[in-house]
Amino acid sequence: MRLVSFTSQGALRWGRLEGDAVVDLSGAAAPKSVLALLEAGDDALAIARRASGMRHALADVQLHAPVLRPPKILGIGLNYADHAKETNQKPPEVPLVFNKQVTATSGPFDAIVRPRVS
């Protein structure tokens, strides 16, 4: 199941992607966001898989990052052999863990702003 956050007719909503349509699961009885759904656990996810809702054509909505403001973003540096090789670095003996700011999320078609110093 692919979960999405999206805007339709000026309203922020969330739902399930099905082919070229989004099934709106933002109903009053459902969790209020993709994050709330994920936090609710397996039973809530099973309900979301079967739930029905208004269908929106994918072309008519603006997709956002599925989880709009994640509590944290953790990364693992050089986490596969090819990455270490392509950067001419030795694979680390222990994972290189780093964090990113939660503002680093973006939608699939959003512009990525990169400062000149990057």
C-alpha cells in the first residue's frame, strides 16, 4: 500500500495511491494524517488497506511528502559497498549514523532548493 499526503481543492488530505487515482482516507473516523496512521499500528493499516473513500485523479492533486513533518530523519552513511567504492572510501566498520532536519522532506515533484555553497 502506498500512502500519500496531498492537496485537493485547497484542502490538505491523505490517502492511498491506487494506479492513477488517490483514495481519500481523510474521513472523520480515520487518523488525521499518514503519521497518525503509522503510529496507530498494524490494525489501523489493515483498515486503511480496505477502506473506501472519494477517488481523486492523480493528475488533479498535488502530492506532498507522505509524512509531512516526521519526528526525525536518520541516515546511514556509506551503507552499501558500491557507495563506498564510488566515493573511493573504505566501508566503515560500524554504521555512520547522521540526522537530517525534518524540513528536508519534500514532495515528489517539488523543487529542491540548494544553496550556492552546497
